[in-house]
Amino acid sequence: MRIKLALLLCLASLSTGCIQMPTTASSTVDNRPQVIFKSNSSVDLSRLNVVVDGLDNGSAAHFSNKALRLLPGTHIVEVFDGDELISSQKIYLSDGVTKEVFIK
């Protein structure tokens, strides 16, 4: 009787080790609008600085391959060459939109 009980306990403990607990996977989609800066070949984007809504965002060259993500809404996008204002645009962006800003 004890042997049967011991065998049943061993079997029960072995079978519970093979059970995988249920798991879930989730992902988050970044649906914020984005801005990419483009220019003709005569413009050196590395010299230009991007300012959005009064906040300096760095070199325009950085955002020619990688997009600048913003919140949905109206923004003022300015491009400076040193202290000189090259371009100023008021743009509206909604979710999931990619806007190209062309610098002449």
C-alpha cells in the first residue's frame, strides 16, 4: 500500500513539473506624428539647427534619416543657420502622420 502511494505521489509530482503557466505578450505602438527634414544637395543639413515651439532639438542632419517625434497638434518649426533664421513654418500634425519639411 505504501509503495502504491509513493508511486502515485512521484507520478503526480512529475506531471505537474511539465505544465507551463499561461503567459501573455503585449506591445505598444508609437503612433505619434513625426517630422523629417529634407533638402537639395547644395544645403548642408549638419550646419542647420532645428527649433520646435521654442525648444532646441539639435542638428537637422540628425532628423534627415531619423524622424523627430512630436505630440499631435499645431507646432512652429524653425530652422537656423547659426543665429540666422532660414525657415519658419507653422504646421499641424495628427496621429500617425509623417511630415517632410523641405529646406531650400
